[in-house]
Amino acid sequence: MRIKRFTLGQLQTNCYFLINEKNETLIIDPADSGDFLTEQILKDKLTPKAILLTHGHFDHILACTELQLNFNLKVFCHIEDKFLINKANDSIKFFLGDKTAFIKPKITYFKQQPKINSSFKFETIHTPGHTPGSCSYYFKNEKMIFSGDVVFNNAVGRWDFDYSNKKILYQSLQILNQMNKHIIIYPGHGEPTTTKHITYLLSAFFSEFR
């Protein structure tokens, strides 16, 4: 499986294309620039199958609607982040000062595992703390995880929002820390890391829980 990463938007959010041997493609967190992402799909003759959201923050979903309309795609998000999708316009205005109305895509909400009509095999790990519905998508055969904003190369997700929880985030990282230490983590911002690095992050950011 090939991975293409695009870093997009004012918050430099990572969007990932996961491409199999048939050029079928899963899109994870279509951050921004729907026209650009559409152009990439057409240029590379890809067949997009679905959009997976790691969580509901606006900077991870801005291109959803355009891609959904262009390719008739389902967009999947954990049910506990529905409130964030619903207030996306308010968040955009607050963080970016942009008064342009964001048209919400049609979302298929799930509680445990999204049901995608494709050959892609992955496990959804509910990893709340940054947001209540944050999920990490684990592709066991490929030894890779797409973590959204739960964990980064040298940091962890913010826990200072009123809906965030540092202790719960710590517990989520503990789940990832118990996995194989050689899994590559592709985060929502910045460069990849590995599960081996989580031990250091737990020590650096969560000393009060150890």
C-alpha cells in the first residue's frame, strides 16, 4: 500500500491518501483545498472509496464536502465528535477569523468501527482525550497507525479545551504504548513517529500519572 501525504491549510494539517494495488484510495482527514485534492485524484487516476476522520476539528474536515460531492463518498466520524462537526463554522471564525460559511458534509457516524465497502482492512481504536471521539486507525498488516491529533512526533494532543481531558488522553496513549514498538504513527500535524517513542512522551507530558 502506498501513502501520499499532503500538508494543507493555515494550520498545516496532514491529509493522507492510502492507495492499494488497484488504485483504490482511502482518504484520511481531507484537511483543506478540495479542488487541489480532487486534481490529485484525477491526475493519478485513483478510485476514492471513503473518507475517514480521526476527529471532528474543523482543520481536518474542510475539504470533505467538495470531495463527497465530486466522488459520491461517505464520510465517517466517531459519534462522540458530532458536536464538533456541528459547530465547525463557529470554530473557523474563532480560530481563523474566516466568515465564509462552511457547508457541512453528510456524515456517517459510528461507535466502534466504520463499515466501508472496500478491501482495506484496519482496526479503529477509540483514543479520546484530545476530543471525545478521537480515533486512531490501525493497519496491522502494514504496521501503521493514523493518530490524528492524539500523538505527534515530539508532542501530544492539546487537552486544554473544555471538552478535552488530560487523564483520558494519558489512558489513550497507554493503549498505543502497549502495542508493537515498531509501528509507524502518521499524525495529524508534522512528521511521522513510532509507537516506541510514546514511552518518552508519557514521561515528558504525564509525569503526574506515573
